[in-house]
Amino acid sequence: MNNENMIIIGAGAAGLCAAIVSARVGQRVVLLEQNNKIGKKILVSGNGKCNIDNKYINVNRFHSQNPRFIEEVLEGYDFDVVEKFFISIGLELVEGKEGKMFPMSLQASSVVELLEYEAKRVGVQIICDCTVTSINKEAGTFTVETSQGTKTCEQLVLASGSPAAPQLGGSNSGYAFTAKIGHTLIPRHPSLVQLCSEESWVKGCAGVKVAGVAKLYANGEYITEKKGDLLFTNYGISGLAILDLSREVSTRLANFDYCELNLDLMPEMSKEKITNLLLKRIKEGSDKPLTLWLQGIMNKKLIPVILEQSKCKVKIEKDLNRKEIGKLVYTIKNLKLSINDTKGFAGAEVATGGIDTTEVNPQTMESNLVPNLFFSGEILDVDGDRGGFNFHFAWVCGLRLGCNLK
């Protein structure tokens, strides 16, 4: 049994950063990872390019039941501070769209390998394939039972993430212990996740992708809207706009609200502009079927749905009039899709909820209930928007934790 200064559970972004910074200030650190390799979520992020951070950090891009905690954690830790950390390990960054930051190599493996090298260089002991089975504290010492033996430490860091993406090691492993010692847990729901629908028509539109706007209604009340890609699938709908909406949808569904999306399939054109375009396209005497006529402006898989939802009464081009055109245009701008579920944690990039942050010191990430117990990253009740914000919070937690050790 080895007694270490610090044990960190979880070798993701938050755990790796905390390990490096803590070791740099003289801590003897052991980093435990249940997977066979470190940084699995880092490796798949940004389609393998690793959207490592966002240049334009704003507290409004993060969510929690305790927003003040986010403000205090991020204060003084903007993108420039995180960039300096990456430069210190030899990683250069480049900017993509919407302020997204990537490694200059555009390879997520570069991020993981440089983090691993730096961790080992400063003396961090990394142990993979190590599952933690129990944690206890007695007389100021934490005892950590693992699949690779018993380990003890003076300071313990839980950076074990959330249940999102269990195929990459996501789990609730850190929650049982924190609940046992009295920490409050905020319920967890999938976020940045695809949405499911029981409506049969989506299967016929599977594979269709449009640039649109998705408006969310819950129990008939408008909630919010997001602009971006809409991708119809066999199970429902995905795309960037849907991922951005999913946090709100997931929370509403958990409260048993009825959720419906109104999809604007042509957001760059006003109703008037689409109406005038369609009126100009009508040719007198034409017997062209409406299903074919509409292919001049949209994907043919969407046309049967547009015609059904619009309740358009005509079948051929020459019978169209302003009233029937109005019905079509309204539906193009307001295609309805009911949502009954999400793809769950298996499809989610992150999770809402976590450890109640009112019980955590935002300056040091230390528990207010248990001395020398620290939290880092997604295990906390903080989640960010798509675009590198969740990674930013993870890096900042690690930096704060390591830089403010007693």
C-alpha cells in the first residue's frame, strides 16, 4: 500500500490538467483511469480534430443551477490562460469557425500524447485499467480500493466525469461516494444529444440535411430556438441546431412536458419571398404533379410531409392559387415534429446536473464538506454549449485546483 500526496480518479481533460499542474507545484500524484488508455473523450472530439477550447469565453455559454459558481470559477481564467498552459506542454492552437480552437496538427491524438508526456515528465504516475471499487476517509487519509490494489492519499481529486458516452468510459462512478459523505447531487440528463420522434414520416426523410432553424415548444409554449444543420434520421432528428437545443429538450422531457419542434426549412427567405417565388413558378395549363413541381425548390423526400401537413387541396401545378401557396409556405417555415425522447447518455456528448456546486469552493475546487477532497470537470453541476466550452471548464478546473493547493 502506497501513501501518495494526491490521487486523481479519471484521466480525461480535467484529471490530466489537474495532475500536471499539481505535480508541477511539488505534489506526488497518481492518476487512475478505468479505460485501457487515457483521454478517450479527447480523442473523439471534433471528429478527431479535437475542438479543445473556444476563444470567446462567456459565462452565458455555461449552465448550472448555481450560475454564480461558474462566474467565480471562470473569473481570471479566459482562453488566453488556457492557451498558455497548452503552449507550456508544446501544443500550438489554431482558430476555426465560431471561435473554436483546435490543435495546429488537427489531430486529437497530438493533444493526448503531449498531455501524457508532460504528466510523466513532471512525475505523475498513470495507472490504466484501474477500476475504483470504494473510497473511504479516516483520520485525514483517503483509502481507495481498486482493481489493482489498495491505495491511500492525503488529497483526493474526483475527475470521473459524467454518464455521457459510456462507450468511452462515461459513468456515475464518482457519485456514490460523494452522496455517501453528504454531498447533494443534481439530477443528470443527456445534453448535446440527438432527439427521437415517434412520427413515422421521419424515416422517409432519413439522410436529408438542411440548414434551418428549430424552434422548441413545450406544452404549446415557445421556449427557445437554434439555427444550424437539421439532419433527419430513422429515429428522429440530429444536426448542430438540434444538439444545441437538446439540453432544454432533455430537461423538459424529464419533467414530462410535451415537446414539439417547429422547423423552418428556409430560414434565409421570408414568407413573402418564398410566396412570390412560388407564384412566379406557376405555369398556366400545366398538369405537372405538385410532388414534382416542388422538387424545384426542395429535397423530394420532404415534399410528401409538406403536402400532408399543409393540407394542400390541389394535386397539379395549374390548380395552385395564392391560398394554397400560403399553406405550403407556412408549412415550409413551420414543419412540425413531436419529440418523445433523446438518444440518451449513449448518444450524449455531455450531461446536465452533477455535484451541487454550492458545496464546492470555486477558488480551489475543494469540497466545503470534506477537507482535501477536490472535484474537477464534468462531475460538477456545470455543462457548456457545443464548441469547446465543456473542455474550457475542464481545463480551468484543473488549473485552479493545481495552482491553489495549500
